[in-house]
Amino acid sequence: MRDLKIERSITNRDADSLNRYFTDISKIDLVNVPEEVLLAAKIKEGDQAALERLVKANLRFVVSVAKKYQNQGLTLGDLVNEGNLGLIKAAQRFDHTKGFKFISFAVWWIRQAMLQAIADQKRIIRLPLNQVNGIMLVNKAITTLEQQFERLPTPEELSDYTELTVDKVIDYLEHAGLSLSLDSSPSEESEITLMDTYANKNSPAADEVVEGRSLSQELARMLGRLQARQAEIIRLYYGLDGRESMGMDDIAKMMKISRERVRQIKDATIRTLREMLNRKLMMEYR
């Protein structure tokens, strides 16, 4: 029997495509129990058309299940896609001789497919399906009790509501967090990444630090090629080497020369530094 393929268009994560898919499947006729039995018998014989008919008749049920697992790490489109794959497996394995309806059998396969996808695709560390089920149960209880109490419920309150032990509730809470990539965006509309969100704005960027150090080293090398008095005036005037900048009057008093002489030496030294820098740039582009 060749595999049943669900077209990409019905599981497109784009909202418009998903809405069109919902509209399309709403037009598909359902099947009654006698038809289910007949289709299941034909599927056992390898009838591909019967498999497609049984699957398509139950696509709406997959959507209803998928909506219950929203906000667990996967989009609704992805959940529908995974649920459809579970539905196909259920249709291939359904035994009509057992006497129960197909959907009662298929719901387990649909849920398992969705839970497996949530566990596999949204967590770096995979969790057993029973752990994922427990986490979802606790998360649902938190949502319900938070609305009721208008505050976050305690582990003891969650234990009473879910009929789980307090230790089990705490265990599920500790493993409830999802692992996220720092390259991912907080939302589909956002262009920034989590790395941008968590960046320490109080610390300089690494490239700025490296560039600053490189500039300081180059400036120190260039000053080292000047006369001692020239270099000292530049350091004092611009506040280099961690010093505070000084005016020309203060520099003149410190060096016991006139203010005009300080200005002349400063201006001449700046021209010299520019010439040194220009020669260095010209050498790099030879």
C-alpha cells in the first residue's frame, strides 16, 4: 500500500492558507458507522481510495484536538499537520471488528502525534510523553486556578486540583520551561532576536572594546615617536592615559612655558600625527 500524502497546502502555517484549509475541510461529508466499517474493511485489503475517504472525513476532528494543544510550543498549523499524520496511522491500524467507532480509536493516535511533536521540536532535551502530558495538565490547572484565585496557585493547590502528589507537581513545574534559541524572535512579526533582548546595555559591545584597545595601542605607538614635550602636551590636553583633560593655561603653568607656546606645540604635533596616520593608511593600500 503506498503512503497517503497530505498536500502542503492544508498544513501551511500561513494564517490565510490555514483559514482556507478550514473552509475546505468543512465541505467534506462525514461518514456514519456502517460506512466506517466498510471503509476499514477495504483499507485492510489495500484500498487507497478508502483510506483517503476515511481520513478526510475526520480532518475536522484533528483541528478540534489541535486547538486544545495550542500555546504549548507549536503553531496551530504545525499541530494540525502532526495530528493529520497520527490520523493516517490510526486509519491504517483500525480494526473494525472490535465494535467501537473509528474516532474513539483515532483520538489516541492524533494526540500522541501532537505530543510527540511538541516534545521533539520545541525542546533541546526530549521528555517522555507521560512527562509532557503531566506538564500540560499542570499548565492547564495553573491557567484555571489563576483566573479563579486572581493569583498564581501554590503547588499544594495544584496538587488538589490535578489529584497529583505535590512532589509530582513540583517536578512538572521544574521541567515545564522550553529551551529557546537566542537567534529566535519573540514573535513572528518581530525582526529582533532574543540575543538583542537579553543584551547587556550597560556593558560596551565586544567590538567596541577591541576597537578601543586597538586605537589606544596605535595612538601610544604614534606618541612614542614624538618628542617628549610634544607627547606630554597632547596627553594633558586630550586627557589620555586615564588623565583628565587640561586647558592650555594649566598646561603652560605646569610646563613653565607660555600659553601661546603650548598652542603652537599642540597644533604642530597634531599636524605631525595626521601626516603619520596618512602615511600609514597609504602603506596599507599599496
